[in-house]
Amino acid sequence: MDEIRDIRGRDVFSDFEHVGFQATNLGKAVKLIEKMKKEKATVFFTFTANMVASGLRGLFAEMCRKKYVDVIITTGGSLDHDLIRSEKSYLLGDFNADDKELHKKGINRIGNILVPSDRYEFLEKKMQQIFEKLYSKNKTTSPSEIARTIGESVNDGNSFLYWCSKNKIPVFSPGITDSAIGLQTYFFKQKRKDFGIDVTADMQQLASLALNASKTGGLILGGGISKHHALGVNILRGGFDYAVYVTTAPEWDGSLSGAKTKEAVSWGKIQESANHITVNGDATMVFPLIYSKLKV
């Protein structure tokens, strides 16, 4: 294990793997991601909505612009935030803000990020138009079609949906109704009662992407349904060949979000012979460090 003394004028990142604790795992994660790309693995990239509300949205968009990832699985809230932020900004607040006062002012808090309620008025207007467009083609749509149509409707280089639609990167959102978009579906169905979202419609395409890949790699930020859906579909092919997790959740409560990569081996979600690593840390700090070292 090496000591870090004078970091001025040096690439401190090159020392991370030898520092110990989570710095070592972070350094290993970079090499593992580079390896999965070198081996031409199909990269499944998963993240949660709170990350899209943060500045990570721009990094996600950049990766999609450069086609660094092949498949995205995320929550419905990610679509909400990406669409809203294509035209409306969020504000930086404080974790210790007075939430009663924020509520009186019509401001919603995500940690220390503030989202004025008028942003959701904008979302309502846009989504009703998008649903009408989808309905005119088919009374039943899929989450990936909604994501693609949103991407086609925006003109923002910092939108990951924009670049996914341009570069034909499929975006799957199996829990899409658990979001502001889901609420807008309820409103739309008041006038178009036969409109529906078939969450099973994307399963064939997603399964084919896993089954037809020579190798698969998982770049998994956070947990929840995004993480589990990527792991679940890879069971069909015997598990991921490579996997990198970034999480703040502990494993002692048995949660999927806190489960380490090694636990997934017992389920066949990650292969016994796979290369995998878990980095414990806040993705808003860890992922920019990882990204800064990748040759994207």
C-alpha cells in the first residue's frame, strides 16, 4: 500500500487503487469498466431519479452522446427530471431547509436540490402532448416508447433522453407509473379511457439484448428497481460477465439496494467467474471521479 504525500502536479487517481478502503475499490472499478469496454461487452447502465435531478445528468448525457453505454434501465422519475430540466432549471438549497416554509412557497425538496412546483405544471403540459401523440399511433404504448418520444421532443444536449433517441440507445423504465409521468397518465386517461402503458411490452427487446450479447457488463449506480431489473434479465444468460456497483446502502438489512456484487453470484445474476466490484459512496462524488478517468 502506497502513501500519498505530494499530489501537486501528479495524477492522484493513478494512486487510488493502492490507497486502501473505498479508494482501492474505486480504482479497481475504473479498470473493470475499461475491461468490459475492451472486451466489447454490452453495457447495461442503471441509475435512479435523484441522480438525474443532480448534476450527474450532464455526465449521463455525455456518455449517451458518445455511445459509451448500450442499454439504460432507470426509474420513471428520471424521465420526469430529464424532461423538465430540458427547459427549466432546478435550484440549490440546503438539507436543513424549513420544509414547512418550502411547502407554503410551492417548492419541493430533493435533499439539497429544490424543485419549484411550476416545473410540474410544465411537465403536465408536455406530457399531455406526448401522450396524445402516442395515442394517435396506438392506444397502448410501452415505457421505452415514452422515453424515446420524450427524447425526440426535446432539444437539449444535456438531456440523456435526447441523445438516447438520436443514438438509438433503448431506455427501459419498468416502474414508470411510480412517477409524475404516472400521475399524468391518470389525468390523460380521464379523456382517453382506453389509453394504456404495457410494462411487459419491453420485456422481449430487453431479454434479446441480454441473450444475444457475447458478454454483458453492468454499470449500476444506486439500487431499487433499476438495479434489480438489469440483474434479473441477465439471469437469462447466466449472469453478468462484469459488474460495478456504486451504492450508499448497507447490506445488513437484506435490501437489494445494499446487496454487494458477491450476493448476486448466489442468484446467478452475476457469473461465478465474473469480474465485479462494489464501491461504497455517494454517486455524485464517486461517479465523476470514475468518469474523469475513463476514455469516453
